[in-house]
Amino acid sequence: GNSVTQMEGPVTLSEEAFLTINCTYTATGYPSLFWYVQYPGEGLQLLLKATKADDKGSNKGFEATYRKETTSFHLEKGSVQVSDSAVYFCADNHGNNRLAFGKGNQVVVIP
Amino acid sequence: NAGVTQTPKFRVLKTGQSMTLLCAQDMNHEYMYWYRQDPGMGLRLIHYSVGEGTTAKGEVPDGYNVSRLKKQNFLLGLESAAPSQTSVYFCASIGGSTPYEQYFGPGTRLTVT
């Protein structure tokens, strides 16, 4: 079945630093891929998506490119802010619009 | 337009007690989902529904039951709570003009002692 794998562990970085969170997927076919963000005390929100190979999703300065050759969908932001502190989840779709989520990465941005 | 709402927000149960979590959405969405979120585990799908009157098992359905008698509501029941069911529960829905986007509720924090 489908699954996504995120890099282990929290990410701590200084304001204005470059952020990368790795995500790889294993799937039959070509699933749609998503990044969701969870701010403290809230539910998840869709951050960006890509529905086919080579698509680039972008939102709020974040970007991720659907790379079929490396089965990856890494999340990047060029200059993070304290307000970007949150948990980030990679996900892909199964069928019946079911999502399979990675374990999430806690991002802490220090002023 | 309230989106997806969940009640209650917090609950403490004793082992063996039962309870029902209510999820409501006012977006006329067809699909609804129940997840649990545990530290280091991400979100795991418990049950889901593809329309009024339908339910299906997800990844971790044991110990839970669900019902979707009305399109806007999706109920999650715990018949005999166990400490392993201590978790944060999220409801989500999908449909309409944004078929790829799941809208999440704010969550219910459940503790079973």
C-alpha cells in the first residue's frame, strides 16, 4: 500500500534560516501529494499540494516539487519566521480520498 | 460557516466507560474521517464515511464504532474505553470544489485512566 516517510526528529533553526523537510513516498501509480501544517492546539490545515509528477506546490513561501524519479516531495522555505513554528506532515492519497500521513516534523524557529 | 466542529474538546474517562464524540460539518461534504494522533505516530485513520449511511474501517478501527445517520454528522463511539485509547482525536471532511483538501476540526483530547 501507499506510505510516506518523513525525516526523523524535530527541526530547530534560527529566524531567516533555510528550511528543508524531507518526504519520500512509496505508492503504486502516481498519488497526489500534500503537506499539511498543524499549529499549536489546532487541527491540520492544507499547506500545499501537487497532483502529478513535476508539479510544484507553493503557499506562504513554502514550496515542494513532486519528483517521480526520486519518489520525493521535500518541503522548503527560503527564510523562516517564528510564526512558522508548527508540526508539518507529508501525506499522499489512497483512494476514497483517504490520506496516509507521515509521522510529522516539529519545527521550532528561534528569534 | 463554522467548518468542522467537534464536541467535546476535552474528556476524561475511566477504563470501561463509554462515550461518543460528535463531529459536525456545515460544508455539505460527502466524505468524513476520524483520526487519532499520538506522539511520534502521526495521524492514523480509524474509520471513514463516503456518504450518508455509509461507514468503512480505516487503519486502526478496533475498539471504536461510528455512525453517519445524517450527512453533516459523523459520530465516533467508544463502547468500553481503555488506556490505550488515550489520544487526540481529529475529525475531517472533504468534498465539493476542493476535492483534495481535507478540512480538520480542532480536535478532542481524551484521557482514559
